[in-house]
Amino acid sequence: MTAVAERPLVRANWIDEWRPEDPAFWASTGAPIARRNLIFSIFSEHIGFSVWTMWSVLVLFLGPAYGVDPAGKFLLTALPALIGSVLRIPYTFAVARFGGRNWTIISATLLLVPTVLAAFLIEPGVSYTTLVLLAAVAGVGGGNFASSMANINAFFPDRLKGWALGINAGGGNLGVAAVQLVGLLVLATAGAGRPGLVAGIYIPLIVLAALGSALFMDNLSQARNEKRGMRDATRDPHTWIMSLLYIGTFGSFIGFGFAFGQVLQVQFAGEFSTPVQAAYLTFLGPLLGSLIRPVGGALADRLGGARVTFWTFVAMAGGAGVVLVASQSRSLPLYLIGFVALFVFSGIGNGSTYKMIPAIFRARHPESESEARRLSGSVIGIAGAIGAFGGVLVNLAFRQSFLEYGSADAAYLTFIAFYAVCVGVTWVVYRRPSARKLIVV
């Protein structure tokens, strides 16, 4: 009888009873179900990230025949970042409205629109307006992250949220490196004249993601019962503080992921005779930054999210300083070391900042676990959207720096100043002794 009572009540892919904080329920039933949903969530989110950042690769194919200058290419990479950041809010709402499984199916299927269009329309002679529209449509891939994180956040107990969210986000972030490897493969085998192949490779993978979600994922009824969470979250100052910090971590990661290949080609034009040579280097930073994101969540579980986030921003400021020195001295090896460090530390910070969110609201609402979960799920959506907008700011900073000064040095100085602000904010709000007495994160 006990075993039967431990099983969740299921109806047509909906689980009506979910108690992750109950040790007996978690050990007997909850953990296997949560892990299964996590696996297919990661796969779908991974493909979403690849589609979202596909234009970081496609711009490498836009040679003289396309007539697009560097400033125009930075705009093409900023647009998907912008659209993706805007979509993250409604995508977070969609989980509560339609269910995590159902929305994963829908959001995965929507990825077919930008990939099919890009596969057939990108060729010499295409208008810049068409390229702008194609880049904007790719923004749908950016929304998948927010819905995936909000969904997985509900499946796991608080003690494992840092690990689960880190694994989920890290697997998704790997899509940034994966699409660059796909682009490298196409460049090396078919040449720069076949950009549509990059998008075409993802069409069957998108179909597999949608089918896997339909067959193996579940909806949680409790996610549907979170009323007015987004509205209430916007009234809490910690929502905006964490959004600022997430601009510094995830905004940096995704912004650099979009821009790194272009910056290499423009800043070190004499070092690369073909796009494939730059592509050999661009995947390394996003790859390491994605792989290490779960480490950031695990470190936050062990040491505290605020401590890890604080030292992450210190390290990122140092990494940006190394990149600035390398840029001024025209040292490609030092430049690559500094940029890879930025990817790695932004990946760690991605994990630690997300771990901070449920910890903050658990500390602020110790009397109500459901209230803490309701608000933290909403804040994850808000911070995810605003953090993704940081990717837009990074690309616009590079664009303006090259337009005004012919180099990216002004952008690097801006990044250093922003990371210094994040160091100060993290210390004042979460790390100084008087703050730690109120909120332990």
C-alpha cells in the first residue's frame, strides 16, 4: 500500500501530485521521473540554443558577394539575441498555461520556421532586408531556455536545484558550441558557398526533439496553479538585482558566443585568410563555458551562490582586462586565453546566479515553500529574459566600438566597468556581513 501511495497521480501526461521535498516520494518515484524529463528538456533546449545562435556562424559565410559590412553583420547577430530575450517572458508563462511537456513540443516545432527558411533563402543576391528578417525569426530559439528552466525548476527538490538547473542550462548552452562545430564542418567540406547546409542539418534534429518531448516528458499540474507570480515578482527588488547580475553572466556568455567569430575576423584580419580558419577557434570558448556551467551550480550548492558569483565577476573583470591588453598588443594567443577565460567564468556565473534565485526566495519566505517556489519560478523567467538582452548589448557595444574607433577596445573597457559594478552590487546586497544575516545565499 505504501508503494502505491508514493506514486504520482497521472492523467493524460499530467502529474497531479508532485512532492519533491518528500524524501520517500523522491527516492521511490520522483527522481526517475525528474531525470527523464531533464534529459529530454536538455535535448530540446540544446537544439533551441543552436538555432538561436546559428547566425553567429552564418555571418561567417557572408563574403563579398553578399555586400554586408562588419557593422551590418553585428546587427544580424544582435537581432536574434533581441527577439530571443523578448520571447523569454511569454515562454515562461507558456509553461504554466500549457504544461511543460506540451510547451516543449510546441517550442521545438517552432524551430522549423527559421531553419527551413535559412536553408533555402540564404544565397548571393539575397537582400539585406531578407537577411534581417531571417535573423530575427531565429530568435524563437532563445525562448526555449526560459520555458525549459522554469519547467525543470518545478521537478527537483531545493537541495538539487543548483545541480539540475546547471545541468539543464549547460546542456542547452552546448548548443552554441555545437552549431559552430556544424558550421566548421560545412565550411571545411562544402565551402563558404553553402550556408543553407548549416540550417538544413538541424531540421531532422528538431523533429526528433519534438517527438522525444511528446513521448517521454510530463506536465506538472502545480505549475498551472502559480497565479500572479510574474506580477508579484516584479515588485520584489531582488528580481531586478538578480536580473542585473544575470546580464553580466549569461548576457556575456551569449553575447560573446554571437560575436566572437566576427570579432576575431575583424580584429585580427591579417591572421585569417579564410572563414574556416576563424571557425576553428570560435567553438572553444562556448564549449568550455557550457561544460563548466553545471560546475557553477554545484559550487553554489557547496559554497553558496553569492560567494561564487562575487568571485566570478572579479575573474571576469580580469579576463576582460587580459583581452584589452592582447587587443592593444595585437597578440592573438593572449587574446584567445582572455576570451576563453571570459567564457569559462561566465559559464560558472550562469550556474551560481541561477542557484541564488530559489535560495533568495526560500530565505525571504521561510514559512511557505509553495510561495518561494512560485516566486523563484517567475524570477527565473524575468532574469532569463533580461539576461539574454545582455547579449544584444554586447553585440551593439562591439558594433559601436568598431564604428567609432576601428577596434573593440572601447567595448572591452565598458565590459570591465560593468563587471566592477556587478562585483559591488553582489557584495553590498548579498556578501557583506549585515546582508548575510538577512539572506543566506
